[in-house]
Amino acid sequence: MNQTIKLFRDDELKNRIIKKTGGELLKCYNCGTCTAGCPVSQIRDFNPRRVLRKINLGLNVDEDIWQCVSCFTCNARCPNGIDIAKVMDALRIEIQKDKRAGKHANVIFNRAFLETVENYGQLYELGMLMKYKIKSGNLFQDIEFGLPLMLKGKMGLLPHKSGNAKAAREIFRRVREIEERDEK
Ligand code: SF4
Ligand code: SF4
């Protein structure tokens, strides 16, 4: 999604990411080792080095950062020990705060996923898909995959609540509390 953070002006994004992740990314010297090891970069137009570079230069990040699968390979390889995966996470969080980005399918999917985990303490696939489809308007996308899964009993009609649902809700509550505190 070339969404992205055309939403942020000047150094706003850079400052937000630095605040969220510490100043670590300022240590990046653009060597490209992270990109060389990134499995997504091998098959898609995605480049973690470029993402960090753009942030550091105060430019808009227009990469599809939702392609990052949080595998941490870049972290393991970075000679400066920069937590690149955390930077990607912080970017996703910042994007979701903006109402305009909220209309993007990836953001809608992410929210639908988290809402079902918050409600049931575990993923409720059908509930998540219904939320996603209604909000995104992609009603028939991938339907040829969904129906066989349901027919084979791989995707339940009704949600199962985890015994730890209460604890999961508490985690979400605390995370919101931390985010609100960090925003101040
Ligand atoms: S965490 Fe993301 S950016 Fe880093 S190597 Fe994995 S997919 Fe690539
Ligand atoms: S490996 Fe580390 S120092 Fe090199 S470009 Fe990636 S983040 Fe920057």
C-alpha cells in the first residue's frame, strides 16, 4: 500500500518514531545489511534500509510497510543492533492513528484481527473476516478459499472464548493506557 505517511508533515513522523523506539534508528549508516537479509525484500518491492533512510531524512514513507512479517532477521543482522522490526511496528501504529489511513484494507484487517482477540482472548476467524469484509467492502474477495475451509470445519461458525479472555482484555486496556500516556 503506497498509503502511507504522506499524512505527516516535515519531521513529524521522524520525531514520533524516535520517541516510540528510542533514538536508535539515528545510528543507521545505510549499509543495507537489513535489506540483504529481509525475506520479503527478496520477493517484493520492500526495503527496510530505505524505510529507515526516509524516516531519518524526514521524508514521507510511502513503502508498503504492512508487508513486513516481523521475522526479526534484520535485527539479527544489523551491525548496529538497531531494532528495525520495532520501527516497522511503530510505523504501523502511527499510520493507524490517522483517520484517512484507517480506510485502507490493511488497517481494517489489522483492527478486525485485534478486536476479535480482545473480545474472545483468541482469534475468531469468521468474526474477523465478517468485520473486515463489511468495513472494507471487499465482500467477495477470496471467497473461494473461505467456503471450503468452513465446509471442512477448519473455520468455526461460532466463536470460542479462551479461558484467558479476561487477561487478554486487560492487556489491551493496559496497552491503551500506555499509548495515551505516551501521547501526552
Ligand atoms: S522484520 Fe520485517 S523488515 Fe525485518 S527482515 Fe523481517 S520482514 Fe524484513
Ligand atoms: S543493517 Fe542496520 S545500519 Fe545497516 S541499513 Fe539496516 S538498519 Fe541501517
